[in-house]
Amino acid sequence: MEDDVIVYTEVGNDIKEIGKKLVFTQVKCYTTSFSFRNKTLRKEILHFFVQYLQEKERNPSVEFHFLTNTSIANNERLLQSWMNEQDTIGTELFEKCCGKVEEILNSEFKLIKRQRLDKKYLTRQDKEGIKQQFTSLGEFFKSSILLEDFVKRIKWYFSAESPEKHINTLQDKILTNLGHPRFNGRPPKLLMEALLSEIYRFSQLSDASLRKVDNTLLNNILLAKDSDIKQYVNESLLELLDVKFSVIYQELQKYRSIQEKHSSELAVQGQLLQSLRDNTSDTTGKYPKDLTLIPNVRISEIIGRKEELRRLTETLEKAIQVNLAGEDGVGKTTLVKIYLNVLRDRYDHLLWIDCENGLLSGVIQNTDLIANLGIEFAPDKIGEEKFLQIIRTLNSLKGRKILVLDNLPDLGQLETVRNLSQWDIIVTSMVRLPEICILQVERFSFADAKDLFRKYEPERHASDEDLKALFEYIEYNTLIIELTAKTIRASYDLNVSDLLRHFKGQSLDDVELDIEIAKGGSKVRLVNFLLEMFDLSKLSKLESFFMGMFALLPSSEIYLSDLVTWFGKDHEKQNKVDFANLINSLHERGLVTREGDNIKVHKMLQEALLYKERKSYNPFVVYAAQIGWLVRRFNEGAAHNPVQAMRFLKYGQSILSNIKEAYRGSVYQPLLVLENEVLNILFWLKSSTGTLKKWEDLINRATKYLLKDNLALGSMFNNYAYALIENGEMEKAMSYLKKSIKILRIHEKDQLALLICVLCNLARLHAELDEFESFNKTFNEITSLRKKYNCWEDPTFPIQCNLLALVNQKATNYSTAIDMYNIAINAHLQLPNENRNELNLVLFLSNLAMCYLFNREEDKAEHTVTFALEVLRKLEVKADKVLVNAINILLMITTYKNEEALSVKLKKILETLSGRVYTD
């Protein structure tokens, strides 16, 4: 009693105690066991969460206790483990608990949202307001820190006792506690009656702030005599409580009687179900043909789908149950509408269930279906019981029947529905359903897509070229085609080119497109529809993370083998398993398509994910580490694996394209480094012609953002200088090489190889400008560094030999140059495989071939350049720039040798390559 505890007597869901910490306790008395599927338990978790949000700032140590007489259901392993280990819970179990609580809260929020939106007489503004409130709540709820903190505060107490016994247990426990010596030997029963009476009296006070009891009240009662304590007792209240307890016992006995009766009737119900199945009496006239509202389609307005309709009809004849698969917006629902309207005379009964909020909800909340089946539910029926009663009734219907489950989000209750007798079933879903025949809905042809577009925008000019470009970008998604057409139609002067520009520029949220269009009986905006089009709420955190990462990559050129390699050799073994399982799971959900090694992500899903990520607190920051891993793969490629560099090039380009400048703040430096690597690969394998402006832009942004001695700038300045040299801007290139060297000298020991390469570049530039004194000075500095660090057998040594050969060749010392080229080639071939970049070997061989040609040794030149082309062929890499250089040398040889036919052939090859050499 030294620590005062305030217990609030306010009538409500919980007992609220304030002592050293705030505790809300939910006390439940039940006859059945609990699981996370229990409706009461799920509502209490939501109730706890609301109280948590209200109290967490004022009472940082607030806790939530769930206390009940009953037990945990036998098959509820997660809740059992949570209760057993709640004081010392491990990381893996805690993550599972957080995931389950998140799932429950999401489900409860959606239910409340649906209930509010279903209220009668709501205006469009009211509905938009409700949607916005829940959108805001959803964004707030995404915080994993918030959720984890809440879960830590929940405590479970299950007793596994009957209600009668538990009431007696509680009473005995109270009396035992009141018999403690600290209560001065006062009669426990008298104290209990007095305390109950006072708690009741305080709960009835008009001033809500006074509805609480504390140690002051307890001390006053203890100081009173026994005769005085009796004055606190409210006899009327105690009589009322006795009556209520009696009623509770009676109700419990009645409930047990019902339970026993229910158990004895289960076998009878099973026999009844079988008899309903076997009953040959005609029911087709008893129930209406359309058991629910069947969406109508005007046959005259149908565009395309003839082939898909034929395939669906043939498949249903053979398989009875069909899963129409495909990304959202491809036309799955439209195809089913066409089928039902064209072939409705085949069926005696038609049933359409909208499963957007789940199959169970779609069935038991369909008032048309319940009314048409003539079903009346008992007041105590819960959701699953109602569902089974509806299924039993559907199973009793005779004749040919068809059931459409539209937009099925998961497998919940599907197996029960599949057991319906003599029902054709069509399921539309992104999810690929096991054991059901999958029919992939194909995309529109260009002609059909154009007809669909013109249906909603028949007037404004649009060329076939522009329409095709738009359709290809949005992957012929019929919903997006409709909405873009409506947006253009409703605008003042927008056209197809404008829409395509906004799609590519990720600017659908631009004010220019803030145009309301009609869709499904309400008004929407294109970007908002796109954001709401895909629901990823049921994905695990890992799946959500990688879907966000895949949104940054090319939609149709992601390879599982690349994902395994992305994170380095040390993780490859585990990643082979982890990524296979992850991709397979996403494939089953219809979010990606896997065909062997290839992975494809729907373009519109990528767009939606990018817009959502841009709205987050620190956009794209969660992918900084993945960008870093990608840079490492580029570094390896530049050092010894050009094939790998080319493999990953498309990923780097895609990331840079998808993260727009305005949203790079949280990952600015990693993206600068990535851009440097991408441009460097393009420069070496393509040409500097198209990259020079990009280099200039990168340098301008990098010098503004990075510290002047940042190591990344050292690499960027060197790469930029190379591009300048190729463009003939020698003096400017000189200044950037010197800037690079100045930075790299600060990191001399760790960046020795790069420093030597940059010094070689500077020395070569001095030689090109006939500044031989500066050349000798720089060359000697390189040699000094080699001596200082005993560095004679590294990849830079052949590069230095090649440099000396080039200088001798420029001075027409061809014999010496040839010797130095051969030294460079031999030194390169002696390097370990992991340190050899074979493109350097092609470069050395090409230079040697050119030197042979200058020295009038045409046969040796031809042999050497042929060797270079063979090395390039084995690399299996599209090094167009290197290839053009080698073929030019070969062309010079054939021209010199008057081999006209071969010369013509080589010129045609060069023309083809010229169209490929950096046109992007």
C-alpha cells in the first residue's frame, strides 16, 4: 500500500490502473477458447492500439493486459508461444507476433472503413474525406517502430477454467488478498462488499474526473470500525450482483445445453448435406436465375476478346473451374462479363461475387444473394457459420450453374467453394491459384487498343506512332488506356504525347493532369487510380522491400542469376535459395512473372510503387545498400570482368532513370557514384560522343554536393578527362587529371592502382602535346610509386608498358614500340585471372597490330588483330567501340593488300556498328 494506485471506475471496455505505470486490463469470461481468428480478440487488439496512440506520449510505460478464464485454441500455436515467452521473447517470434498484429489491425481498419463508406446518404465529398482519413492513417501505421513498441506492451493471461469456476477463483483470490495482515484483520468478506459498493458509487458520479478510487479510500475504510464499515456497503447493489450471477449461471447452463444439442446434430447435418446433393427434385424454379446482380455488357460495344472468349468457353467445357490470370487492368473482369452476357442462356443460375475484400466478406455481406436464397441467419451465427450455410444452400441448387469470383485476393475459403457440386467456377485474380486451370488473359492488339482509346476519346488527333508508343509504355493495360483517353477528353488541350511525357517523367501528379474523370460511378484522377490499383498490404516486409527494389529495375529484363550475384560471392549460396523462394512466392501472387531465369514485373505496378515510394519520408533511402552492392559489381567488372559489367549495366541505367532528381536527396551520394560507374562502362564499350554532356552534368552536380577531397571525385575527374581527350579538349582534360591526382594522393596507399592509372593518362596526354619533359617527370613519378610499394606485378604494369610503347610509336621508334607492346601483352597474360580485364588485352593487341602496320609488317598486323577479335569474341560482350577500332585496323590492312571484297564486307560491318555505337 506504500505505492498509490489509482483505479478508474469509469464504465468502459477496460480496467484502467495508474500506479508506477499505466495498465489497461481487458477481462473476458467465456466458454470457448481463443485464437487470433476470434472476432472478440481481434477487436480488443484494435481497441488496445487506439488506447496506445492516445496514451503513449503522456504515459511512456503504458501496458495492455488481456485476462480471461478460458484457454488458447489447440491449433493457435503463435498465441500460445507469445504467452509462454512474453517476458523473454526471441527476435524471430517477436517478428511473427508483429506481423500478426499488423495483419489484424489492417483487417479491422478496412472493416471500419467499409462500414463507414456503406452508410446511406453519404455525398461524394463525404466518401472522399473518409478515404483520405484512412489513407492518412495507413501511412501513419506503416511505422515498424510504432508497431513493435505497441506489441511489446501487450500481456496475455489465460486460465483454462470454466466461467463458474473462474468467478469462484476470482472471489477466493480477492478474499485471500483481503485476509493479508496489512488489512488489520478486518473481515475479508465485509471489506470486499464495502469496496465493491464504493467502486460502484464512484462510477456513478456526474463528474467524470472523480470516477476513480485510490489508497485514500482504502485507508479510510481500514481505519473505520466493523460496524462503521457496514455503512459503506450498498445492500441493493449486492442483491443485484447476486441476481446477475444467478442469471449468468442460468445462461451458461442454457448455452451448454445448446452446445450439446449442436454436437449431436453435426452428424445429422452431414447427412442432410449429402441428401441435398443427391436430391433429384427440381430447384431451378424456386430460385431466380440471377442470384446476384450480373454486370451487363453491351454486345455491340465489345472490343476484341473474340479469341479469348473462344478459349475461355473451350476451357470451361473441359476444366469446369478456371483461373483467369493476368495483371490488374489487363481485362480479366471484362472478359468474364462478356462470357456471361454472351452465354447466359447456357445456365440456370448465375452468381457473381466481388471478392475485393475477401471471399468470406464478399459472400456473407451480399444481401442480394442472401435474399434470393431465402436464408435467415440465427442471431448468434458468426461469419464462417453464415458462409457455410450459404454454401450448403448453393449446393442444393439444380441445373447448370456458374459462379464468378472476381478479384480474389487470396486462397481463404476457396477450397470450400471449389467443392460445390455441378458449378462452373471462374476466378479472376492476380494470384496464380494451385490446382485450378490457369488461362492467361492476353494483351490487346494495337488495333483493339486503338479502338478502345477512340471509344473514350474519338476526336483529338493522335498519330498511330504516338498511340503505339503510349500503349507499349503502359503495356497495353486496358484500364490505363481507358483512363488516359478520358483524361485527354476531359482536359483543355492535352494530347497523347503529353500523357506519354508525363508517364516517362513520373509526373502524373503534375497540376496539368489534376483532372477529374468518371470511373465506376465516381470521380477519380489518373495518378490516384494508379496508386490504388495495386494492394500490397498482405505482403511480408521482405516481399514489399524487394517489390520496391524491382520497381527501380527494367520491367522485362531482370534475371534471377543476376540477383544472386548482385550481393557478392560470399552470399551466393544462400541467395540461390532465398531469391528462388522469394520470386516463386511473388510469381504465385501474380506480382511478377518468372520464366526460368527471367523475371518480369508489370510496368504499371512499377509505376505505382515508384509514386508511393516518392511519398515516403526519406524516398529510396532503404535501397542505398543495394545501390552500393551494384557499384561493387561494376568495380569488379572494370577490374577483371567486363561481361559482368555489361550484365549489370541495364540495372544501373534503370535505377538512375527511375529515381528522379527531385527525390534523390536521401541517396544522392550513392547515386552519384553509380552514375559515374555507368557512364564509365558506356564510355569504354560504346563512345564518348553521347556521354560528354552527361559527364559534364555529373561533374557539376558532384562538385556541388561532395567535399572537394572526396575520393569519388578523384575517379569522376579521371573518367571525365578521358572523355574530354577523345573529344579533343586536351587542356581541359589536363586540368581534370591534375585534380584527380591531387585527391588520389591523399588516399595514395589505398588507391595506388587508380592513382597509377591516372598518372599514366596524364603522361600520355603530355606525350600527345609533345610535352616530353612533363612526360618524363610523370613517368618517373609512376616508377617511384612502384618502388615505394614494391608494385611490379599488378594490372597497372602492362598499362604503363603500353604507355611507353605508344610514346615510342609516336616517335616512329616502331621496333622499340613493338617490343614494349609485347612486354605489356605478356605481363597481362601472367596476371591471375581474377586480376585480368581482357578488354585491356584487346587494346594492347590492337595497338600492336597498328604498330606492325606502320612498320610495313602487314601479315603480323593481320595475325595480331585477328587474335584481338578472337579474344573479343570469347568475351561475349557487346564492346562495340573496341570492336570498331579492331575492324578499322583490319580494314586498313585489307585496303593496303588490295583485298577489295573483304574491304567491302568490313565496311558494311562498320556501318551496322556505327548505328549501335552510343545512340542512346
